[in-house]
Amino acid sequence: MTSFQDMARVAERAMREVFAETPLQMNAHLSERFEAEIWLKREDLSPVRSYKLRGAFNSMRKVLETRPDQGLFVCASAGNHAQGVAYMCRHFGVRGVIFMPVTTPQQKIQKTQIFGGDAVEIRLTGDFFDDTLAEAQAFCTAQGAHFLAPFDDDDVIEGQASVAVEIAVQMGGAPDHIILPVGGGGLSAGVRAFFCARCTYTFVEPAGGRSLFAAVQAGAPVTLDRVDSFVDGAAVARIGARPFEKLRDLDLADVLAAPENRICGTMLDMLNVEGIVLEPAGALAVDALADVADTIRGKRVVCVTSGGNFDFERLPEVKERSMKWQGLKKYFILRLPQRPGALRDFLDLLGADDNITRFEYLKKNSRNFGSVLIGIETGKAGNFAGLFERVNARGFAFRDITDDEIMADFLI
């Protein structure tokens, strides 16, 4: 019986007809910072700037080997999977229909169309992904098309395992430790199934989408009640059933959560220091280095940077979220007396490094007082403690809403 490792090697060799291997690069900045040999597996440098085309290629390749007349493939995706499928439809000369939510940003739609060209048709349907998925699967049934799952498919997992095949060749064996981002589980399942016990692992999920942690804890895949969609490439409400079978015996201590705002700081660090553009999901593995620093010291560590499809229109949001994580930016509601000079009294309390970036009257609670939304950036996180002390001493009432999600959604 052919082993999983052998099948992954076959898939990797077949890919070389389509695209070159992605680089494995030692990063001096991270190596010095964490006192380890940190290598980045640059999946953000694939033709579609993510590893997703690997699984799409392998799944389509195997379908066409057994059913060469299968000329229609379908997927539902608003991101990297759609682009990988589009790229491979053009390569194999087959027709693809890609279903995307109506709310998909135009940039992602355009990139998917560019990769697929005349080989693909994009259909926008549904406000939410579940609606889009249902429409795509109904179309498959009606048209006799083949549905290309993004992660819950054995051939997709096998294709994603080609990342591990390349690492083994490029490094001359297995590293000591691998840090893997987790969304639906296809990549992490494939890499772990290839290397098995030859190295140790850290699996990292966005804090707002811990579907692997929940599944391992429960002993079976479960659907999360709520998912934070900021890390859109890994924000999955339910781990795939097939990936979970390869991951179910994990130690929960090896499944970490990366706070979304901290990920933003990692993205900015990689951009400003290294000139590397990573999407939120692509920064997960690098972000987790801080959590495992004590255990990886002196070791050879590989971080899989899984994607670089970042829309720079999101950069202001990324910067702001990073500043919040560092304690350099806060929003609060100030109860300001309605008298001449009250605003001047408040402004006099600001420190030399404090800058007002948002000032908005909300409403008057009474004839004597009004509510003001204020955003302040400062040079050092400790400055806010002093500012709040001065505000309290002056008798101004205020409420810090920086981490209040409900208030922030309405007011910020």
C-alpha cells in the first residue's frame, strides 16, 4: 500500500510542471530576536500568493486522471481557495464556476478572474458564506460538476502536504519544530501527516476562531457559535472532518490562540523590517513565536507564512489595531460640562506625547453636560495611566470603550 508520504511526494513532483517550489529562507531578524534558527516557508510567494493552489492542483489532477471527461469544477470561496482553483482551471483547460458572497471585496473578485481568465465564471450569491456554499453545492448536483472543497478532502490534504515535502528537501531533513497556521486544517493535517514524529509542532489559530482547539477538546469537530472574521484566511467556524482525523490526538497545549490585534503588530513588523507583505492568516505562524520563545531557543524552527494576499486599503485598520494591542491608542467617552472653557480645561490635561485623533460630540445628556467620543494616540503605553489620573483629579467623568466591542461597533 502506498504511504501518505509517497503520495505527497508524487503530488509535489507533479506540481513542478506548473509552478516552482516556494523558498525556505532563514530570517536573521527573527533568529536573533528569539535566539533560534528561524526559517520562513514562503507560501506567500506562490503564483497566487498562498499555498491553496497546491490542494486545488492535486485534487483536480486526480479527478482528471480517473475521469478525463470531467470538464466542470466548482468551488465556494471569497479568498485564496478561489484564486487557487481559478489558476488550476486555466492550467488544466477545464471550466470552473466560482461562487463568492455578494459582499466579497472587488479586489478579490478581480484577482480571481485574472488568474482564471476565460476558464472561469464568477457568480456572486448570498450575503453570508453558508448561503454561498449551499448555492454552489446545489449547482454541482444539478450540473454534474465536481466540487472542490477548500480543506475537507483527502486529495487536498495530500496536496497541501507538498509544503512538507519541499521543506524536507530544502532543509535536508525535518526541522526541530514547525509552527503551522490553522483554518480548516488541510495544511496542518498534511504537514503533520508527512513529518509525523520527526519534529515537534505548534498549531496556531486566530483567537476569534479556535475551531481546532474546540474539536480536540470535544473529541469531534464542533461548530463555533461566533467567529471573528478579521483573519479571513483562517477564520473557520468548524474544522474539517478529514483534517481532524489526522489531528485529533494533539495535545491542547500545542494549539495556541493568536489575538487579532497582536497579529496586526506582527504584520507591520514584517512589512517595515523585512519588506514582507503578509495577510493576517499568513502572519499567524510568525506571531506565535512570542508564545513559544522559551521552548524553541537554540532549535531549527520553520514558520509557514501561508499567504500574502493583503489589501492595502486595510492598512489603517491594521495600524490602529496594533496600536490598541500595544496600549498606544484608546477611545473613551468624556462627559464634558457645557460651559465656556471646559474643553480648554480638558486639553490642558494632555501630555506632550498625547494626540487627539478623533473628537466627536455625541449628544447632550442634559442642559449642563454633553458626551464626547475621543480617540487619543500616545508615544508610550504608560502615558494613559497618568492622563486618566489627571482627568479624574480634575473631576471629568469618562469611560474607556477601547475594548468594548459593542460600543466600538456603534461609535468607532
